[in-house]
Amino acid sequence: MAKRNNTNLPMSDALQEFIQKNKLQKGIDKVDARQAWADLMGNGVNNYTTAVELKNDTLHVSLSSSVLREELSLGRSKIIAMLNEELGKELIKKLILR
């Protein structure tokens, strides 16, 4: 049984410590990246989005519209910047639209 830590920690610090000890940050980043895409792109793009997956520092987005894929590819660097700003950290370095 682990020794109980009697110091009072704010809940956010305790959760962050738990996340780090259990190596959960990558999973949380994946969920956050999906949510950031959905929030930033809105219903128009989300209706054509079939999958969003974060692998290392690359966000893979599957789209059902080739026209939309071409349109979004023109603003790829801006989209990456907006996603990272939404996430609050430089998580995404590359965006692959397929």
C-alpha cells in the first residue's frame, strides 16, 4: 500500500500528478486534439470529418469531401497554429488531410 501524502494539494495539482505518474498525458492529448478540431472547424467541416487521430506530433484527419480537403490544405499552417493555440501548447507540428 502506498504511503498517504498528508499535504493538502489543490485538485488540479493532484490530477496532474496522477496523470504524470500513470503516463496518461498522451491519451488526454489525443482526446484534446479531437475536441479542438471539432470546436475550431464547426459543423460545416465536422459533417465531412470521418476521423481525427493524433500520432506523436502529427494530426491525421480523414475527410469525406475531396473539395474540402483541398480547401483546408491551403490553410494548413494556419490551422495548425489555431489548434495549438486552442490546446494551449505546441502539440501539433504536422497536419495530414486524407
